[in-house]
Amino acid sequence: MLQDIRENAQGTIAKIIIGLLIVSLSIWGMDAIIGGFSGEPEVATVNGEDITEREFLRVVQMERQRRLSDMDSPDPALLDDDRIRTEVLEALVREEIMSQDAAAQGLELADEDIDRLITQMPQFQVDGQFDSDRFVMVVRNMGMGVGEFRRAMRNQLVINQIRSGLTQSGVVAPAVVDNLLRLQNQTRDFRTVALDAGSVSSEVTISEEEIEAFYQNNPSRFTVPETVVAEYVTLSLSELAESEQVSDEQVADLYESRAPDMASEERRASHVLIEDSGDAADQLAEIQEKLGEGEDFAALAKRYSDDTVSAKDGGDLGFASRGMFDSAFEEALFSLETGEVSEPVETSFGTHIIKLVDIRQSDAPPLAAMEEELRRELAEDAAGKRYAEMRSELADMAYSEGNLTGPAEELGLEVQEQAGVTREGGEGPFEHPGLVRQLFSGDVLQDKFNTELIDVGNNESVVARVKSYQPQGQRDLADVRDQIREQLMQQKVRERLTERARDVIAKLQDGESLADLGLEAGNWTTHEATGRGNRSLAPDVLRSAFTLERPPEDGVTYGLAEGSDSAVIIALDGVTDGDGKANEAERAQMQQFLANQQAQREYLAYQQYLRDRADIERP
């Protein structure tokens, strides 16, 4: 494909297309073009709406990376790719169904609402302020375009409106709460004795035949993922800036120009807020009259203010600098003298009466504290033009050259190598999913072209190519023999331990004692009046003890808690129900929890109902 483009790049048709792209870019931005091509292959169609292969593969990749990050020792060979793809497709189908249902119910969010939420998300902020460059970088690192991210966010938010509506409708009878509280406060008397793996390990052997059979029957566990050795060059603004010479005089001049802005004034305000209503004007007049008579501002704020949070503190809003309040509120506040009270000020929240309580000034940080930062900024500013020119040259050469050596020599860059890059990524710049996706594309992997220039970070760009390719294969039996032996050994020991424990339980039920059975474990360990919240017992033992049936009168119920290297025999002697009593806060919390659980079940049932009725087609 890239070769066809290269060969026809000078043609008349190409010039017309490029002209149209430039117009589209100038109006809508890159995401309009990326998301504007039609005819993408689909993996499913839901009521006539396509789920594209591009979206599906992006989510599959994200899910694979999530599961790998959950592993103590990430190993792509342990992933069940077929299961991941099946689960991701089902999740996308259900999401599309719920999105269509939300649209049918008239649930929607305006573009302004999406913009407001995005600008408030901490991951898109720098020093507490929204940063558009960071937003684009983070979104692209997720393997998405800006338009895709906005659509995905809109879908999730409107779907959550349906979920929230059902959640708030959950109802649970008080008797159900009482019963659950009785169970929750229940205590149990039981005894335990543990059998460890060492007591049976000598009885277990693993043959070569078993190892080979396991290897042959589980080939997917021993696959080696396809990998490439990648060559790449990196163009970094920060590295270019290191060669720039910045004088002390330049740093001092920049500091002097910035110092007045870095010195800030903060003002402490108190206010009375009156929300818009029929009697708002009368209330404001009454407050102003009482202030004129000398009544305390804080007392009036506590009595009249609709801002219930600040009213508790006499209307105190604390210290704030410019840019923290509504523009009308800010203008009034910064025009007051200390102790002065404003006339009524209207904002979108209502009408305020503002008092300036105090003013404090903060000086600019000393030059020494900012010198390194200012020097770096000056160096990067000086290198910025050179970076932009080199970036453009590198993009052109990466497109036209069949290697990286020429571009690297021309621009004074170093060709580096990274081995072991998989479709899940690798170290360094290959953590960027967009770069990895191009590296494994047909144009780069099979046709040996360079990737496009990819921005992998803030003012850092990379071009890569495949030096060598290793297809997916299977590890030799010799390399995994010890691993298989250990795995089979653990499995057989657990099975033998369970058999031994069940045999002991059967004999205990027949009236024999631990001493009769010759167990080295010794006497029982007693646990009296043990509640569900006990933290001294292993969770699996506690869970098993509370799942056993009540023992008969003057009898015992036996059970077993199986662990990876031990089996704990449990003898349940008695059960004492809780009284079901709780304070109002605990009851309300429990009732809300149960209502949420019920609502979640209703939501899943509603989702399944819609899915059963949907027209779903898969190629």
C-alpha cells in the first residue's frame, strides 16, 4: 500500500486528495480525517450499527495489556487469546445495545458537557490546569483518536444514566435486612487441625511420560509470542536543548520579566449567597439593612446564606487568588478594601453580598530556586525551531528512505535497537501502542518500510523499522521440563492431600480420634464465638467454617478448607445467631447495599432482555 502511494504521490489525483485533506484538517483537525473514512471492516453489526474491526482490535489489545499487568510475572503465553476476543466482542455488543437504548430514551449529553468533564479529569491536567497537548498524548497512548475518545466517553456516561436510574429504584424489605444482620452477626464454635503438604509429598512421583503428555496436551501454555528486533531513531526536544548555550544574563532577564507575575495576591472573602427566588430581593434588602445597622456579617451569613457549606463558618471562603471565582464575583472582590462589604453581585449561582476579610501577598521564588527550570525553558525555546525543522525532515526521509541509516546520518541521530518487541509492546518508545501497531502492520513487517513519524511523548518523536522477525513458536520440552514437573507435583500433592484429609474426616465421623489416626499434627485448635470478621484465621478457613451446615444437637459437622500447600480439617461444634440489632446508620447502610445489589441484578436482566431482542450479525 505504501509503495503504491509513493509511486503515485506526484499525480494529479493525489494532489486533489491532498488538497481536500488540508481543507478538512484546517476545519476539523486530524481526528475528523482518521474517523471520516467509511467502509472499515466490521466484526459485528448490532441493529444495523457496525462494531468496527479497528475498535475491536484496540479494545482487545487494551484488555490483553490489562491482564498482563495483573500478573506477578507477565507472560503473554499464559493469556487465552480466544477467550479474550470472545469476551471483548460480547462486551462491545452489549455496550452498543445499551447505547442505542439510551438514545431511544432520549438520554444524551451535549458537547459542552463532554468538554467540561474532560477538562476536569486530573490525567489531562498539568499543574492543576487542563493541557490540550497532554490530553492528545494520553488519548493517543490509549490507541484512540480524540473523536473516538469523546464518543466512547459519551456512550459510557449515557449508559451510566440508565444504570443509575435502576440503582436508585432498588427496594429491600426491612425483614430482609433483619435476616441478613442476624447472619452477619452470627458466631460459630469450631476446631481445626491442619495437614501440610510435607505429610504426603513423599507419596507422590512424576514420570517422564506424564511430563511429555502434559506438554503435548497443553501446547498453548508453552508458546513463544512473535517478536521483532526493531531499529529506531528518536528525535527529542530535550536532547537538542542540551546542546544550546544559555547565558546567566538570559536567565536573569527571564526571571526579572516573570517575577511580577509570580508574586501573587490572595484575598480572603466571606459571602452571603441568596439563590434566585421570588423573595430574593426582599432577603437581600433585609440583609443590607441589618449590615447598615451594624449586625455581624458572619452571623447574617449563618442565618441567611444558601451556601450551606460556607454558612457554617460565617460565610468564610478562605484565601483565593485570581481565576478561582466567577468573573463578576472576582471583579467585585478585588475592588474592595479590607473590611469593606460589596453591593449585591449576580453570578450563575445567585446573588452574593461579599466581604473582604484579609489580603496577603506572596513573593516570587528566588532566582536560585528557579534557575534550572528557566535555563531549561530557554534552551528548549532556542531548540524549538530546530526541532520543528528536523522533525519535518525526519518525517519526509522516513517516508522516502528504505532504511534509517541515511536519515540518522543526515540529522546527526543514533540508530538504536530494541529486541523482544511483541504486539503488546516493549521497552522504551515501544510502550506506545500506536508505534507498535505500525511496527506490526503489513507495510512495515512484510514490505520492510519504515513506520511513519510517531509522537511518543511530549516533544519526542520516533521512526522505527523491523530489523528481524521471529514468528510465534513453541518452547522446547527441555526448556520447560522442570516447570511442568513442578506444576504436576503441586497438583498431585494437592490431590493426595485432599484424599488424605477426606479419609481422616470419614474416620472422625465414625468416632475415631486424632490420636487413633496417629496424626503428628497433635490436638485440635479451638476457635470459640468466632465472627465472620475474624482476621486471625486464614480467609479460606473462615469461609469454609461459615459454609458448613449447623451441627446436630450434641453432634459435630466436619468440613475441609483446601489450600495450595495444606488442608485444614474443620469440626463445627455450634452456631449462635446474631440478634439482628443495629443502629440506624448501620441499618441504612445495609439496606442501601442490598438495594444496590438488587438494582444491579435488575440492570443485568434488563441488559439481557435487550440483547435477546437485538438483531446481531457477525461476518
